[in-house]
Amino acid sequence: MNEELRYEANGTPSTWLVLGQGGQHALLTISPAVLLAVVAFRTGGADRYLLWGVFATMLCGGVGTILQAVRFGRVGAGYCVLVATSAIFVPVCATALASGGPALLATLVIAAALVQMAVSTRLSILRRLLTPAVTGTVIMLAPVSIMPSLAGLLNQTPANAPLAAAPVCAVVTAALVVGIGVGGNAALRPWAPVVGVGVGAVVGALFGIYDTRLVAEAPWRRAGWASPLAPS
């Protein structure tokens, strides 16, 4: 018997434990989801659709997670399975945005979903072909194909920002993500992307590469409440 096992697969944890675990999983999922959406849309030259892309990503991930937990017929696992974005789809999404805009991207998302649903029903047949070595290699090589486009994003900084601002932010973020992912313990490794992006954002703020004008000029006045950031 495993005395460290606190709950069975169909067990019912306490409410506070569920809220804590749910909040932790949400933090670990939201940050990479938003980041990958930003990378895909900016790499594909579709900055004006960026807010729509982030919203669609969060909506689909939330609905998919709910379906996994609730289970509707044969759809869903019946327990908490986080549905989030994957870096392996970034190159295809960026190419679709550059070629046909959001319409082509939405069409490809639906087509890919149908293919994945069909393949999942007969996944056991492909186990001898899709070995961990094959799938792992594909997962690692797919994001590498967009590295030239990502390098171009380092130039998108304010005109008065230091030349070293973007490279330093990128190096600090990558070093933390890789360092924690490789050298961190089992409890810290899932937080590697969050820690890397958070510290990278702080470094960027120290360099002054953030444009807070859009935040200050946003229509914050709602229901009689006035934000201190809103212009007078």
C-alpha cells in the first residue's frame, strides 16, 4: 500500500484543497497560453487580432477543461485534465496568420481538432509508430522552425530603449526557464515558465521598455468608479 497517497482517483478532496490546486493549475496554464498566443500572432504579422487570439485561446482552454472534468458522453476524461496550448502548433498558426489571416487559422484549428478526435479513437493502432522517441523529436523540432521569426521580435522596443534591453530580457527569461526546468526539483519545475516570464518582465520594466500609455488612456471609468491611472 502507498501510505503517501491521500486520495483515490475518484476521491473527494476538501474544498480548500480543491481551490488551492485549481488556482495553482490556472496560474501554470494561463501564462504559457497567453505567451504562445502572443508569439503566434506577432510572428504571423497579425498584431491587430492579438486580443481576439488571446481571448479565443483562453475561452477554448476553459471550455475544454470543463468538458474534461464534467464529461459529456464520450467527450471528456471525467477528472481534471487541463486543456492548454502547445508550442508545437505555433509555427503552423503563425504561417496560417501570415498567409490567410484569422479566417484561415480558425479553419485549420477546426480541421486539426476533427483529425485529432478521429485519431484518438484508434490511437492504440499507432502506438508502434508514434513512439516517445518519434513524438519527442517532433515536439522539440517544431518550435525551432520559428526561431528566426522570434529573433525579429527583439527589435520591437521603444525608440528610446537601450539596445541591450530586449536581448538581456530574453537571455534572463530563457536562462531561468531552462535552469529551473533542468536543475529544479519536482515541485519547482512546473513553475519554470511563470518564474522566467515574471523575472523577465521585471527586467524589462527596469529598462523602461513598457508603454503604459495604452493602460492610462483606457476607458477605466465604469459604474462611477474612476481609476487613478485614467487621464484627468
